[in-house]
Amino acid sequence: MYHKPRRAIKVLNIDHLGRIAGIMDEMELVELVNQQVGIKSKEMLTPGQIMKAMILNGLGFLSAHLYLFEQFFIGKATEHLIGEGVLPSHLNDDRLARALTNIMQ
């Protein structure tokens, strides 16, 4: 009898953040921020996606320094929560600082 090789299943967590991300999607928060701030073509993530990630992090009941921001999203379904192709490594402190600078201007 032939058995197909099993594929590894990777399970990622969204906790309560899925509901919050859904509400932000309904509000079109990412699009509103991008419209107000503008999008630079060289950036991997838009300012709206960064803002969404910061809100999710803030509501994740975690108090950590900015340089640990990326660690919060490890093991979470970032593509589902923030956007297609978004990985925790994209949410580093340098990218956050650039986004905050653009938003504050």
C-alpha cells in the first residue's frame, strides 16, 4: 500500500488580535493612514501596515522596548493580521522608526 508523504503543518497564533485586526480592516485604517502619509515605493511595508502592527502590539499586553517589537510577532500569523507577505522580521525597530518619522511629519 502506497502512503503519501506527510506535509508539515505550521500552526500560527492570532489570539484576540484577529478580532482587532478585523475591526481595523473594516475601518480601512491601513488605507486611511497610507492616504494621509503617502507610500514610498522602496519600503517593504506601508505606513498603514506599520500603524496596524503597532496597535496590535500595544493591545497584546506586552510592555517591551522598541528593539524587541519584532519578537512579539514571532509565532503569530503576521500575514493574516497585517498583510500578505508580512513577516515578523519586516517589523524591526529601524522600519518602525522610519514609519513614525513619516507619520509625525
